[in-house]
Amino acid sequence: MSLDEKTNVQPPTDPFFENFVPPSDWDRKKESDTLILMLPGFRKEQLKVQVSSKRVLKLSGERKISENKSRRFNKEEDLQAYHDTSGITAKFEAGMLYVKIPKIIDSTSKQEEPSKPDQQPPPTTDDNKPDQDQEPTDQKEDKTAEPKTEPQPPPLQKVMF
């Protein structure tokens, strides 16, 4: 009889992870989208909400359910161009994770159109050709216009909740 048999000591077993897909739903509104995940039994400390530099919302969590068994999930959602990644907030209460993603509301394009001054065509000669000495107004605007770039989030941004 070996020593292990006498003391009935068993070697520790490797931990077992049970992967699952949490039920989820979207609440879409004019000013924001909210992703809702149902996570009963989880605590806030067991969850992660992150945004990658490629505009991917990454949600994950893990909780121990017995000595050698844990439940975990990983969920990724591609964010749209109209989502403001710098304003994402998360709230966890009563087993529900709420991730609110504000939308970028472009109200300037609607306001600029009526306020644009009337552009007059360049003077023409008798041949109905534009005057060679005058530069078209569109080219002047292109030279002074600054390229608009959308701010990029850091490589991996952790959302605090």
C-alpha cells in the first residue's frame, strides 16, 4: 500500500472553465445605444469592459462556482462610426450590466447649409468660358480647409464602472 492510499490524499485537479454566452439586448435611442447583459451571480469586480483602438467593445467576466470550476464569458461588439468611444460608461446592478455608448450627433452639417453665402460663378468672357485670371472659389476653399480627423481611442481603454 502506498502512502497516498493510506492518507487518501488526491493530487489537485486542473481548474475547469465553463464558457457561456450571456443573454443580451440593445436599447437604441437617438442620443445613445445601451448594451444590456444579464449576468446573475456575478459581482462588479469579476467583470471587464474595454474598448480597443479598432473600435471594438470587449466585455468579459469570470466567477468561481466551486473549488475547481469557474464560469466565464467573452463578448465583442464592433462599434459604429457614429459611436463616441471616449464617452462610454458602464453600470452593474442587480445582475445586469448596462454599457451606454453615446452617439456623435452631427448637428453642424444641418446648421451650416442655410448659412452658406450664395456663391456666384466667376465672370465669363464672350466665349462663355471662365476668366483665366480668376481662380475658382472651390480651389481656394480646398487649400484652406483643414482635414477633419476623428479622435482615436488609446490602444485599449478600460471603462470604469
